[in-house]
Amino acid sequence: MKRYDYLIVGTGLFGSVFAYEMKKAGKECLVIDKRDHIAGNIYTKEQDGIQVHKFGAHIFHTSDKKIWDYVNQFAEFNNYINSPVAVYKDELYNMPFNMNTFSKMWGIRTPAEAKAIIEQQKKESKVEDPRNLEEQALSLVGRDVYEKLVKGYTEKQWGRDCAELPSFIIKRLPVRFTYDNNYFTDRYQGIPMGGYTRIIEKLLDGITVRLGITYKDFLAENEARGPEADVFDKVLYTGMIDEYFDYCLGELQYRSLRFEEETLADCDNYQGNAVVNYTERQVPYTRIIEHKHFEFGTQPATVITREYPAEWHKGDEPYYPINDERNTTLYGKYQELAAGEKNVLFGGRLGQYKYYDMDKVIAAALNMAEEQLADHRK
């Protein structure tokens, strides 16, 4: 029998940061994961000398120097700047919406010209009280930007027409009247050289990790060991909160993704950019990732991934929570159940049913670790 302070379910960023902080404080942790690899959705794997983001592109960005300094303990970051481009039919536009976008779209040059066109199109939309996403977008950026760069991409993402989606999904759209293609405005940005998996390896160094087993299977197996069963003072669960409770109140809704990866042995540069979005609804994928460009690769081959949005069904991998009114209410009820679970913590994107940027994941995990250590000191 071995006694652990924490059983941590999930080797993603939240669970791994929490485990690292607990180990640093002298606590014993066991970390398990249903997948056969660590790092959750930020898992990267070297292929042909290229770090491939196996579950979609992840670009680290933050304005929090404390978080930037923290993550730089575990990796050296390059100076990658996220500057995606968007394809609409035979047209190519810079993202986010900026003066390069507007110059290409309307043949204009100055911010004043761009503002005048957008304001005129907003006025023509005659939307005063947006009732859905389409009306919200028209009231923010006008018809041209909406129809070419927002409508099809968004409908693919969510699997339904923009007129059927709630307006709150796009409370704002980034419109910049400068010739700057940097997607993020955060002070710190980059890609860890050598991939994200190395960060998780360092976070989990010296901690017992078991892969390829679900939480429920682990509990059943551990219980079957009888007197030799491991003992845990607390559990940190980073899986789906509704699954933890056997969906007893109903299923929370998610969007899923399907990835189609291809190695091009005879091509050293497929699209000239790490991220290219495809904004027509008729094109089934939302974007193509060319992984080598995240690290300015010069390899003779290249690896690309097409990303297809998909409806989520029980058993599929959940990627994005659908935080509409129905799901927010249901999650609140699961939170009430979670509050009654003695010595079980819920964390991360699935445990807390929210979309997290990576820096916010780290901050939340550090806060939880700090609260736990404060309790230990009482």
C-alpha cells in the first residue's frame, strides 16, 4: 500500500502544473491519464525533425509577466508571432482584420477610408438590437468582412447557421486600423523550442505517472487490490465534470474536432505560413496547419494538418464547451454536486467547463495549488 496526498486525473497543463507545485511542497502525487501519452491537447511529437501539434495549433501568449517567467523555467521560447491568413474563394486576406485586410478587400490605403466603409456598411445593416450572431457581426464589422471572413468559418465551427447562433458568441471582433498582422496583443508570445511535451515532461519529472487508464477503471482496479490498495487524501479531476457524475443531470454540450494529418516528403513549404484559415462553408475544414513554420523549420519535408469541426457525441473527444444559457445552467447544477464531493477538486477546461488560454490554465492551477497548500498549513 502506498499513500499519496493527491491523485491527479489528467496530464494536461492544469494537472501537471498542480502536480509540480505539490511535489515542490513535499506532497506525494500520482498522476493518471486515459491517453497513452502525457500533455493532453498540447501534446507535440517530433516527426521528420518537425514538432507536430497533434491536437491543433497552440501558440503561447500572455500579458502576465509572472506566468511568462514561470513557463520559461521549463522551456526556451522562440519569437514566433501568430499571423494567420484567410482564404475566401480565390482571395487571400490577413488576420486579424487590419489595414492589410481592408486594403486588399476594398483597394484603399488609409484608416479613414476603411473606417468610413465599415461605418457605412454597419448603417446599411440597420441592426440596432442584435438577436443572433449574424446581426451582431453585421453591427460590428459590416457585410463584406462578415460574409467573406466570419460567416462560413463560424458556421463550420459551430455546425449551424449564424442566424441560429446566439449573439454573445462574438461580443466583439478585433478590428485594427494599423498594418499589423500580429493576431495577439499580449506582451509575451512564442512557441517552446522542442515542443510542448518537453514542458510537461519537466513538470512531471520525479512524479509517478500511469498512462492508458481511465479514472473509473483505475478506481475499480485499485479497490480490487484490497489491503494493498493505494490511498489518496484528495483527488484533482481534470476530466469532464458531467462524466464524473455519470451524466446524472444530463450531458453538457461540446464541439469536437477531427484532424487529418499528411506528411509531404517531396515538399519543403506547402503554404508559406503556419496557419491558413478557410472561410467558405463549402470547404469542409476550417484551417490547415503547417507545423514547421512554428519553429522556422528548414527541413526538406513538411507536415500539414487539416482541422475539421465536428458534432460531439458521448465517447468523442470534447474540445470546446458550448457556453450557452442551457449549458451554463446545467454546469451550475453540476457545480452544486461538485461542492458536495468531499476531497475532490475539479480543474481545467473540462472540469470547470470553460475555454482557457494556456496562460489562464497555468494561473488557475497555481491558484488552486496555493489554496491547497494554505489549507495544509492551517
